[in-house]
Amino acid sequence: MLEKLKEMGWEKYIDILLFLFLALFPLIGSLFRVEMMSKCIVYIVFALSLDILWGSAGLMNLGQAIFFGLGSYVLALSYATRDGIPAFMSGFGVTEV
């Protein structure tokens, strides 16, 4: 096990730095940049799940797309029916969208 860690060399430090950046970014970034980073991460996870299912497994499963679209639809409805922001966003201290 220790031999594998020694063989990795500088790659493990890149992973650690990337993790620290993603963990500390909400504390140092502006609200706009944090929201954009969050949206990008959500799209990346969605694209990776489709890639694993279609590319590696060869399965045609759009179950995750239904939940992705349903979440977007519910958020759009909450914007349309209220003048303010949704309750779950105000719980995190977001004052403006």
C-alpha cells in the first residue's frame, strides 16, 4: 500500500489541492461565482452518470433525467408563484437570485 502512495508522486497533491479548492471556494468566492460553480458541478455529475450508463454499461436509462427535469420544473414553479426566493434558498442566507 505504501509503495503505491510513493509511486503516485505529485498526482496525489493535485487531488488534495483540488479538494481543498472546492471545499474552500464558497468561503472565498462571490455569490455569483459560487452559484455558477454549483450549477457546473450539477451538470458534470449528470453528464458523468449518463456517460457511465450509456458508454460503459450500454444501458438506456433516463430515470435520472426525470428527476433532474422535475427538480427544474418545481424550482421554476416556485419562482413563478412567489415574489421572493424559495424557502430552501433563504435558509442558506441567499437574499437575491
